[in-house]
Amino acid sequence: IFSMACLAANKLEKEGISLQIIKLNRIHPVDQQAINACLGASHTFFFEEGIRQGGIGEHFFYQMYQQSYKGKTTLRAVESRFVKQATMRQSLAELGLDSEGMKNLIQTEYAK
């Protein structure tokens, strides 16, 4: 989904919303540099194609809050439900993990 995040970022930049993307190449242990890069952000989004509860997104945010993160967090991941058979693009779109879903979520939160 990294390519989807890059596409969403390009669309958002054109609309005047600047952001930074961090790609986790290793999820365990979480790289402290990735956490440090987010600590100064006012809002951190985490997009995960895995399950929300107990996933890396929750773990990442927990580590941020343990280090006194004061911003807002938004996690988009697979809820506790069955993901029906579909193409990768169809599944990502249904889960809001395609570029449009990411862009729309960030725009909505940015407008608040």
C-alpha cells in the first residue's frame, strides 16, 4: 500500500496539504527513528493492511504515546471482519486503503 500512500500524498500536496510518509520496512522491533520522526507531528495517520486490534499500527501509536506524543492519531486497518475474495485493488478500495480512501480520510481529518 506504500504506492497508494505516495499517490495520495501527491494529490494532497496539490491541494495544499503537506505531509511526510514513513515506510516501515521492518515492523519488529519498531525502528526508534520512525517513532522519533512522528513525535513532532500534530496528526499521525497509520495505514495498515493487517488487522487493527493487536496490529503494528496500535503498537506504533502505543510507543509514541509512551514517549509523550501530544498529537492526534488515526489508524485505518482491517476491522474484525471477513475480507471477501476480490482483486487487490477492489479489496484496498473497499477497506479505504487505496489512494482515494487515504486522501479522503486525511482531507476529512485535516478539515476538522
